[in-house]
Amino acid sequence: MRLFFSLLLLAWSLPAQKKTVFLITDAEGVGGVCRQDQTDPKDQEMRQLLTGEINAAVDGFLAGGADEVLVWDGHDGSQTLSTLTIHPKAKLLMGAMGPSMLMERRFSAVAYVGQHGKANIRGGIMAHSYSSLGIQNMLLNGKPVGEIDVIAAMAGHFGTPVIMLSGDRAAANELHEIVPDAELAVVKEGLGRYSCISLSAPAARDLVRETARRGVARIGSIKPYTVPGPVTLQIEYTTRNSLPVGAELRAGAEVLDDRTIRFQGKDILDAWTLYRAR
């Protein structure tokens, strides 16, 4: 009994762990964005639409009990967002991250705003897997994937769950396949690659805000998405992107044809690190 009370007093004396949400953003899944030219990082309307949804999500996370929100500008080289317009209580991460995507920091949760679906999805607005110009297909253990799967798997590798996503219907369906309990904000429906039915900006922000608030409440009940090792990552590049001379010499690589290379790792971090190594 004395040991029990000693442990209880120790638990009370320890500082509570900060509840941090890592918010990863893109542009193709933002409400009102349906054409390729709108995704230019300098497009002023897109910047306003994206920032509006991000700030609504931050409001929702904080209202739901988050202590901190770190936002990564994940679109086209982190050139879209600005500390001048980002939510005053959020922090902005700009620039490329390492292969781990900072997940070794073991955030309380990961979320997506403005997310698009993977390549070759019918009705996916500007759907692609990491590079719409460079990559034709990406397979993880034989399954077609895009940013949603890879980021969720990397977060899960470090025990972090994905709690919410805002984007088009294709992106929402994609996350629900691997994280059925995640909260979803569908801000538009794709009719074709460059055609969509979108909510208004105020309606999209309201939906994102409420979805984020609900998502934070699910921390602890949503299980991290994990991909058991060993992991195979296969990249098929587009027809104008033949593999360079010496691709066969890359560590852990197997060249399948002129445009396709496969990496074998003991887990998702290992396979992704081999792919990202240049």
C-alpha cells in the first residue's frame, strides 16, 4: 500500500505531457481549389483559402484540448504559408524534413489539411503520389499509396495516430481505409481531375474547425496505423523520368525496368530512408 501511494504521489508531481498536434498541409485538397494553376504557391486566392482552413483547424485543436500545434507547409517546397498570416498560437515549420518527417518527436497526433488522394484515383482532384510530374505509381508492400499512407505509416512507426483529415472525398476515403476512426472534413467532391463541387470558404472552415475539435478528443482512442516489416517500397517514374545511370548501385535498391526501382527495408523508416538517399 505504501508503494502504491508513493507511485501515486510521483505521478502527481510529474509535469503533464504537452499535447502537440503535427498538422501537415497541402494545397490540392483545399476547398475552392480545383485547377492546376490554382496550386501555384504564389497564387493569392489559394494562399488565403489554405491559410483559412489551417487556422480553422488550429482553432479546433486548441478548443478540443491541444496545447500546441506545429504546422508544416508541405506544398511545393514550403513556399505557400507565411508567419504573417498563420494562426498566432501555431508554430510554422518550413522547408524539407528528413526521412523520419520529425515523427521521432512522438507528437500526440498527426492531422492533414488540404490533402489530395493518391495517383490514379478516379474522381481524385489533381490526385498524385508525391510528384504529379515525376512519379506514376508508388507501391508500399504491393499496395498503391500516396502521401496519406506513407505519412500515417511513418507516424505509426513512432506510435503516433492520425486523428483527422480535410480534403476531397477521394482523400477522405483513402484515410478511412487505413484509419477507420479518424475524423474527416470533406470540403469538396471531385467530378474529374480538374472538376469539383466545393463548399464555400466559410462553410469549409466551419467544417474543418469542428472536425479538428472532435479529432483531438479522439487522441488515445484512435490506434496508430502500422505497416509490419519488412517493407518494400516501389517507385515507378513517369515516361520522361528514366532511372539514371548507376541506379542499380543504390543501397537496398533493385531496378525492375527503365522507370521502376524497388527498395527493401526492415521497416517503413528504413525503406523510406533508402528511397530518399541520393
